[in-house]
Amino acid sequence: MTKPGKNQSIEELRQELSRIIDLYENSKINYQKLDAEWNIESVNKYWLKSLGYSWDEVVGKPFETLLSKESKNVFRDNQQSLI
């Protein structure tokens, strides 16, 4: 990974973006992106595979709908500190 600089070419930036997308999509770690309302905006392939969901089942849904009752309470109690 190169350090961004003002002399970096468009092609170098495209390559860097491609590496970042590949890391997100193909990582063996569950990644999710939530919007400001705590809805699932995107997840990576491993997230879907390891949790047994399809893209359509989760994207756009509130994150907390995937949590157990106990986890929902913890999540709600700590939402402000996660911002």
C-alpha cells in the first residue's frame, strides 16, 4: 500500500482503490457498513457466508434486527458511544 501524495497518478489511485475493495470484499473477517440510522448499507462476502444470509435479506435492514434480545439491549445502551 502506498502513501497517498499529490503526485500520485489517477492510475495509481485506481489501483489503490481496487486493492482496498478487494481487501473488504475478500477478507476472512465479517465487515459491515451501517448508515447514520444504523441500517445495514453493505456487507462483505464472508459476512454473508459465515452468517448464512443473502445480500437481499440484510441490506437496508436495521442492524439490530440481527441481534439477540440481550445483544439488542447492549447495542441500544451503547449506540451513542459508537458514534
